[in-house]
Amino acid sequence: MTEAQTAGPHLAFLMLVILLEALAALALLALIVWWTMFHGRRRGELGEEGQDEAAAPPAEQRPPAAAARAPHEPPAH
């Protein structure tokens, strides 16, 4: 018997281990993508109308007009 014929079962096991490692890496990648994109959002990704609402803070959290201008700008008369 040649060396290639006797290595068959060991080679198949090695290929199975490599396949399992690749599947685990793919699952980890999918978990990382899900965590960074969707974790913490109640209904998944924001829609078109949700982006404008998420970008602007509510009116009670906005700073007054005087505090919003830069310190080097003179006050408007």
C-alpha cells in the first residue's frame, strides 16, 4: 500500500476540521456584523424616515440659539 492510500482517513478528518473552522469563522463574522448593525435597535435597521429623526435631537434637548453659535462669533443684533 502506498502512503497516499493509508493517509485517507486521516486526511478526511483533517479536511473536516478545516471545514468546521471555516464555518465557525463565518458564524463569528455574521455575529460581528449583526452586533454592529442591529444590536440595541428595537425594530432592526432604521428606515428612510427614521434617519432624519435619529439625526436631530428632540426640541427639549437642543441648545438655545445663543449657546449654539461659536464663541468667536459676535452676537447678532
